Amino acid sequence: MNRVLSIVAREIYASPVQYVAETQDDDASLARRIAASDTGAEAEFCRRFAPRIRLFGRKWLRSEAAAADLVQDVLLMALQKLRAGAVRDPERIASFMLGTARQMMVDSRRSSGRRERILDTFPVDLIPDQASATEPLDEQRLRHCLQALPERERAVLVMTFYDDCPADALGKQLGLNAGHVRVIRHRGLDHLRSCMEAEGSQ
Amino acid sequence: MNQHQHPTAELLAYWLDELDEAAAAKIEVHLFECASCSAALQELVRIGDALRRELRSGNVGTVVSAEFVRRLQADGLRIREYTLRPGESVNCTVAPDDDLVISYLHAPLGEVRQVDLVFADFDGGSPHRSAHIPFDAASGVVTVVPPMAVLRAMGHARKRMQLLAVEDASERVLAEYTFNHAPYDALGSGTDF
């Protein structure tokens, strides 16, 4: 179990974008297999849900490290509950995972003692090092494509993504309405991605 | 497994907190159910992360708002700033520990619909034109962030920036600015840069 989860953790974070969930079992089937003590299903379960939890953590916690902690906490809690048969409706496992993530995030009273007890049950290191958690894009290619964008699209993308600035706030800074910012942003992303894909295929 | 693909714009709107609570919650539930939408949003977030790194490392030349520069300063970036009125020139450089160099170009931007920015040498090199730059007419300032690699590689040079107002088929010069650049190593102490 420990070895399996360690391998899974490495896989999850080494290639987050290449993640494809279309395998033989759906999420509910995996949950049922874990409840039936099929440890092989745990690896796939973690591989599927870790990126989703991490995204949720990044959105609300705005921290890669905090999101990584959340991934570990939620996965360990979910495996514990599934193993114990405490997830009543495996068909709604995605909803259960989201609910657990929300609960763990807002539970400010969560004590380190409780976390340590869970980790004692699953003494594995699900937290990847920071470098492997955020595999960079081909930055040279990105730089080239970014410089190839029309100035307005480049500016809107940079200012949007620097601190996840919504369109209405950005529009006020640039003298544009929010709808116009969204159009420029969308067009800029399309151009950037097309350029990245074209360069990548060469 | 739900294979429905949300449009990129919708996923990004969720990520940037542009949706109302109900719409955001709906997408959030879907992201836990749908691997392809989750992967699509992850890709957007990775692009965003890379853009942030590129800006912070000075690899991106662009035009931003003055408010955005204050945000960068609040994040601890060391920024060298030059403020120029129309027709002014400035002695400028880039120090080894500067993260970014910013030029604030004041110009009469009221009633202007499109502004183009032209970079040119005084030695006859071909000018570079950035069309349709973002600007806030009310502030009367265009905030330019040149790429640091270009600045650091520059020797003694005299550069010109020009703001053009573009209207229909015609254009007119709004303002010109001159930058007398010197490498940091070449500067003596007490030089006003």
C-alpha cells in the first residue's frame, strides 16, 4: 500500500496535464473496488482525484503548498472512509470528494494531532517536492509565442494571470469594459495556444 | 463518466471568480466529476503560472497599468522607474539587482481611440511598432515594461519611443521621448540615473 501510493503520488505530479481519466472503471467502480479491499484500485483512484483536489485547493487557498497538503489530507481521508465502507453512495463519489475537500479546507480547527493520526494509518508521503508539482511548460516556446501576440492581448493575459485578476477589475485599470477584456483575453489565449501547439509540432 | 467539455471561457471565468455563487458551485461540482474539464482548467492554470514567472523574471516586454506596477512592487519586485513628459529625455540604465524597469509616458490621451507605440534607434535601425496598446485615457499615462534581456544587453544607446494616435486611415504623433541608455558598469558614483 505504501509503495503503491508513493508511486502514484509521483505519477500524479510528474505529468499533471497528460492526465487522462478514460480507463475501464469509472470513479464509482473504483470506489466500490476500494471498499471491497482491492488495493490496486486505490492507486488509480488517487491518480484521478489528486489533480481535481489540487485544482480546488489552488483556487481557494491560492498556494501550491497548501493545495498539496489538501490533496494528501483529502485522499487519505477518502481512502480511510472507503476502506471502512463509510461512503454510503459510491455512485456519488465525486460529490463526496468535493464535500470532503470543502470541509477540510474550511475546518480551521483541524488539529495537527488529527492529521498525524491519519498519516499513521497511511504512513506515506503524498506530498511531492515543489519542483515536480509544477512541471513548467516549454518556457522558451512560451516566450516566443508571447512576444508574437498583439500587444493588447499580451498585456491582458499577463495582467490577468499575474494575480488572477477578473475582467471587471482589469477593465477599470485599462479603460475597457469587462466584456471587452474577456474578448481580448479569449482571443489572446487562443493565439497563444495555437502558437504553442504549432511550435510543438515542428 | 461525464465527458461534456466546458468552454475555456467558462472555466477561466470560474477560476477568476467572475461567476455568481450558483454558477461557480455548478462548475466546481462538474470539475470533480469530469476529468477532461479538470485537465483543461489545469492547463490554463499552468499557462498562467508560466506567464507569471516570465513577467517576474523580466522576460516579457509589454504595456501595463500603473496600478499593476504598484502590485508588482507590493510583491517585492525591485523596479527602476522613469517618468517622462512629452518631448523629454532621460538618462537611464538597468542595475544588476533590478527586476524590472518601467517607463511612465505622459501623453494627451483624451479622445484618443487607438494608440500605437513605436520604438526606434537614432542610428537608423528599423523601428518596431506595437499597434493598439492598452491605455487608460483618464490617467494620461502609458506604462511600458521593456524586456530586461534587451536592456541588459544594451550598450550605450540613444532610443526613442513615440506614441501615435491612430484614427481611421490617419495617424498623428502624440508625444516623443528619448532614452539615453548607459550600461550600469559604465556609470560612476553620483550619476543621476
